[in-house]
Amino acid sequence: IDDLAGMLDRRGYRRQAADGLYKFVQTCGAPLTALNKAAVIYMSITDYQKAVEVSDEYVKRAPSDQSARYVRAMALDGNHERALWWLKKAVEAGFSDRARAWSDAALEALRTSAGLESVLPRP
């Protein structure tokens, strides 16, 4: 499924790539990394509602996975308090890539507040 989604994504069929990844996991139950990729693609095409839906499913299927929690934090466009809450959960689950958090475009709004610094200090 990763190869097919990658090909669709590279050819400009981003939504179809994300939809395919999401539907595959819903139908087959795996691989969970497909949910990560689908959520990131939805965010890149600014479909934040779908990104939240997919990342919720990712967290539901992998509740202790740090990547699932990090993607969930990224998907919360405009809800900074909720994004910080999910980022804290990612850190509690073992996420420690401060450089990624401080450079990730999806977390840009959190960098302008003291919130990100309190959860994951600047590298």
C-alpha cells in the first residue's frame, strides 16, 4: 500500500493517496504507519478535519505510540491548547525529537507562545 500511495502522491493525487491509506487500514487493520502518512498528507492539503479523524484512529489503534500522539498534536490546526496537550502525551510516551518539534511547520503557531518551550524546550 505504501508504494501505491507514494506513486499517487508523487503524481499529484494526494487526497487519493491519503484516502487509500486510511481505507486500507480501516479494512485490513494494518499497517498503522499508513495512518501516520495519511494524516500528514491530509494536513499538507489543509484538510485538517480529516487529519484529526485519521490521527484519532491512529491514537485509538496505538494508544501508547509516541508517533501517533505527535501526529495528533500536529493535526490540531488552530486549537493550540489541545495540540499542546497531545504533544505532552507524545513526550510522556517517549517523543524527544526537539529539533523536529521546533522545525515542524505544523507546530509553527505553538513556537510563538510559551507553550512549546514548556513542553519541549528549544534544542
